[in-house]
Amino acid sequence: MPFLLGLLALIGAAYFWAQRARNAADVTRELAGVASDVAAAARRFGFRRRGNMHPVESLDDADVAYAGAAIAFLELGGLPSAEAQDALIRSLQSRRDMAHDKAQEAVILGRWLVTESQGAQPGFTRLVRKLQKMEGQGGFDALMLLLRDVVDAHAGVMSPQQGDALDEVKYIYKL
């Protein structure tokens, strides 16, 4: 009888470790897929990371900066839903005259830039500052339209962090 219990325990342990190995392989495949999505988006926009420079400072495409600022603003309101991200992509299509695929890739690359900035708040600030440098005062209206669409996707309710982010925009654009 103890031999049978030992054998069952051994089979259970082997099954447990096999499941862990399978899950680790799935996670690795998913991470590799995310990395290839970011690399493809970077190639599409001609993004090249420059040495000794933050990736946001290396950015040359204003559409990616708008998408990154909007996704950071969306994340300041909490974990973004799929519907909110879809609304952001539709907003980029209409406000920035982007094709659907290009808008999706801009959001992917923008999300990566936010991650490289160590979070939504610092990413938002960096991207808005970059937008101000690239677009000047003219970028304010376009940015505010995108941010309004993000808020509307959340039923018109802003989080306190999003309110602080709007104050930051006013400060950056000296309003």
C-alpha cells in the first residue's frame, strides 16, 4: 500500500511539473510575439533607438507620440478595457487620419514607449513634452481631442490621476 501511494505522489508531481513547463513555454511564446509586434511597429514608423538617449527622445513621428500619450492617459484611469482601446484606435483613425493597421501599430509602439518610461504617469509627461517640441502649440488641440475621446470611452468619467495629467498638459503648453 505505501508503494502505491508513493507511485501516485510521484505521478502527481510529474504532472505538476509538466504543466508548469508547458505554461512557461506558452508565456515565452507570448512574450516573443509581443516583442515581434513592437519590432514590426517600430519598423513601420521608421523608429530607431539612438544611443545614450531615452526612446521617447528618439521619436520622430508625431502620430506615435499622440498614440502613446493617449494610451498612457487611458492607463491612468485604470486597466484599459478592450473597448476603450478600440475607441482609442477609432479616434486615432478619425482625428489623425490614420489607417486601422497604422493606428494599431502606433498604439503598440506608444505602449512600449510608456513601458520604457517606467509607467503611465512619467510616460504621459515625456510624450506630451515630446509632442510640444515636435508640434508646438498646434499640437495642443489635437491632443485634447484625443484625450476627450479617451474620457468619453470611459462614460465621461475621469480618474483623479487623469485630472492631474490634464493639469500637466496645461503646464507643458504654458496655458
